[in-house]
Amino acid sequence: MTDTSPRAALITGASSGIGATYAERLARRGHDLVLVARDRARLEDNAARLRAEAGVAVDVLPADLTEPAELARVEARLREDRRIGLLVNNAGAAAPGGFADPDLDAQDRLIRLNVTAVVRLAGAVVPRLLAEGGGAIVNIASVLAVAPEIFPGIYPATKSFVLTFSQALQTELGPRGLYVQAVLPAATRTEIWERSGRSVDEIVGVMEVGELVDAALVGFDRREAITIPPLPDEQQWEALQAARRAMLPNFRQEHAAARYR
């Protein structure tokens, strides 16, 4: 008999906020879980609660994804654990301030978490998922990926990478059975604000994290490539995509456009 139970999900940044909420929602759907974050105590508390409430198996894998050795342990789990069919790349951070006087060490850590870890974890699991016939990757980006004017510094650039990386994966690997979803939240009530030195109470239009994740899962069930929970009119996104695609034939030119001569 074929096993039709949901495959296990590995979720990064699962100690609080969006990651912890994904863990709760996926546990309700019957997924076993592997929870990844730096804070072992909070992971253990979350795991104990989810085991009791949802009756699923929950492993904790404490790791700082900015540290190569610890990131490598999570990569190994993704390569070797054949139960895992869903990766939720949620872990991320923002740095306070802009780029006029940057703390380059802090910017480097931000890139390692928001970009490098996303790439390496996806790269660790993709070959196995393709060999097994498919699976899914959810990458948490941000509306700032297409609105860098709103927020200073490199955070929007890291999320733009996550968006285009997700689109490239879906284009290349979607036909081979791998589903990749990029989720673009706007301001969401999580701890990222206090960690970046801003008060969430100063932000207008903050979405509650449960509503954000529930909407993202509707997009997941619909197999959307891009899910933007706060966007009321889907046609606005489609128009942006159509305008971008309309430019593509014009990029292959032997000479500079006449407007530059």
C-alpha cells in the first residue's frame, strides 16, 4: 500500500514568529517536523507542545545558520533524512540603519542568513527530492523585494535575491516535480522588528502572523509560484510580470539601443 501521509517538513527560524506558526499549522495538517533555530529551549518548548496537541513527531535541530559548521549539520539532515519532503526557508533577519555608515560585519551576517543559508539548504535537499520524484520548498521573501524604496539598507536586496532565486528554481525544476513557492509578506508582527532596532507599534498596517501564514498556505495549496498575502488585486502582480516579460526579447541585441547613441 502506498503511504499517502504528509511528508515531514524542516522549518528554519522555528522558535518564534512565522516559523513557529508554520510549525503549528503544518503539524495540524499531519506533518512530522524538524525545527531549526538557535534557541534550543524555545524549540524544545514548541516541540513538546506540538507533539501533545497534534500527535506528530517533532525533532529539534538547534543551529546558528550564519555559522558554517552548524549550517552544514542542517544541510546533512536535509540530504540524508528521506522523510523530509518540504523545506520552509524562513530564518531571516534585518539590520538597523541604512548603508551610509555600514557595519560590514553585521551586513555580512545578514547575507549569510538571508541569502547563503537559503541557497545552501535548498541545494542540499534538491538533488534528493528530484531523485524521489518531487517535493516542495517555501522561501520567505518580502514585499521589499519589489519595493526597496520603503526600507533602508541591504535587507530588501537580500529578499530580492530570495524572490528571483525562487523563480529560477521553479522555472528550472518545476517541470521535474519540484514545487517552489516564494512568499512575500509585508510588515508582520514578529520579533524581527525589535531585533532590528524598530518598534512594531510605529509601523502602519501590520499583519498578524497567523493571518500571514494561513494566507501563505492557501497559496501553497493552490501551487502559486508567488504568494503576496497583503496584495488585494492579483492583476497588479500579473501586470508587473507581463511588463517584465515584454522586455525579454529586447535584451538580446548586438548593439546599444539608439537612445544611448
